[in-house]
Amino acid sequence: MANRNVTLSLPEELLKEAKVLAARRESSLSALLAGALREMIDRESGYALAREEELFELERGFDLGTHGEITWSREEAHERR
């Protein structure tokens, strides 16, 4: 994948701290920012996929052993003995 240059406007103090962090990790600022963006995108994409899968499961419903048939009444279910 080809890289493209972008221009960012960052607060000076944030830029200084980011450069120090990149240096501590023996990385470039570009690599540090690219990694952070990749993590955010992956997390967001993973969340969206998991949400879709869970909504599908909820719509489909779960078999709780009744095979879709309720053989008791509400009164029977709440009857105290």
C-alpha cells in the first residue's frame, strides 16, 4: 500500500509529547500515528461487526428447550406451592 503525505495541525505541547513517545518506542511520529489510527479503526470496525452479529442472533431468537412451544400458562408458572 502506498503512503500519502498529510498535513496535521496539532497543539505544540501535544506534538512535543508525541515526538518523545515515538522516540522512546524507537519509532517515527508517522508510524506512531498510523498505528494509533489503525487501532481505532480496527476497534470501531470490530465493534460494528460484533453488534451486527449480536442483533442478528437476537432477531433469530434462542431455543431454550421448548422448541417454540409453551406448554404452561402464566398462572402455572407463578403458582406458589
